[in-house]
Amino acid sequence: MPGDVGEVLISEDALKRRITVLAREISHVYADTPRGITMVAVLAGSLIFLADLIRRLPMKMRIGLMTVSSYAGATTESRGAVLGSVSLPDLRGRDVLIVDDILDTGRTLALVQTEVRRAKPRTVRTVVLLRKPGKAPPEVTVDFTGFDIDDVFVVGFGLDYDGLYRNLPHVAVLSSNAQDLDGVT
Ligand code: 5GP
Ligand code: MG
């Protein structure tokens, strides 16, 4: 890959193994949910994680999609979360599991959780693949976490930098010379 991508932080193999364990944890929690669950995936970052996770969840499920943007262009600095398109089945009375790629400042999940709760689901839980320490406010909680990572900007396995690198099979650190090249987009 081009010089933007630095060291591998989480290998393809480690991702696979952790997602298998996460799926077991999730199946256990929803063991008595005969009507199945409704996944609400936050696109585009959760795309790969969603695809891997749901194929390991042997239960009835529906899938809804939302887009939220927080990083405009070639920057690694969050500009606040803005809701984009929403394509959701009826969530009223449902058991909803929100799926996102990473919890950082918590702005994205605060927005998504509020939006989901407005639809009056029976339960709302959240799973994230990655979690950075310490920035999210206490009211933004996640129920399942893949990996806790340091406060570095990562790409791959769905996560992008300026729209690129989502297709990397592992999670890598963005090399420092790639960051905030245009800072003002
Ligand atoms: P938050 O709103 O919690 O600050 O950030 C969550 C969103 O910002 C994530 O869904 C993801 O799209 C993006 N984000 C946060 N940290 C990173 C990162 O290290 N790499 C990438 N590519 N996106 C990130
Ligand atoms: Mg995101």
C-alpha cells in the first residue's frame, strides 16, 4: 500500500478470532429473543465488521443502515457528527443492536443512539469494533467492544482516510506524514 499506511495494529487473524468471540457473547445475551434482533449499522465504517459479525450470529435478524459523517476529506480531526441517509425497518418494540466501527469522542454514537431511541425500541445495545480511551462522555455507553486501542488514527477493515483504505484486511495506523495534509477541507 502507499506510504500513508503505517504499522499493522490488529492483524487479519486477530480480527477474525476476536469477532468470533464477540459473536458468541452477543448470541448469549440475545439467547431469549425469539423475534430476533435488528442491527443498525453506521456506514460506511462498520461495513466490513458488520459483514463478518452477522455471519457468526445464528439468529433471526433484520438490518437497518444509517450514514453519519464526522470527518470531511483528508483530515483526522472530528468535525462533529451529522446524520446522513437513514434506511431502517420499524424499530418500535424491537431489540436493537447498533454496530459501529470505532468509539472516539462519542459524538457519532450519541447521535445514533438518540435517533434509534426516538423510534421506541424495546432494548438498545451497541457494539463497536474499536474503542479509543477516555474521550466519550459517560452517557455514551457501549455493551460490546472488540479492541481497546490507543488514541491513534487507524485505517483499514472498513475505516477510511479521505475515503481510502477501507479495503485493507487488517487495522493499521495512518502514518504521521499523511495526516491533515489539507486540514481545511
Ligand atoms: P466519534 O464521533 O466517536 O468521535 O467518532 C466516531 C467516528 O469517527 C467513527 O465512526 C469513525 O467513522 C470516525 N473515527 C474515529 N476515530 C477514527 C480513526 O482512528 N480512524 C478512522 N478512519 N475513523 C475514525
Ligand atoms: Mg463512523
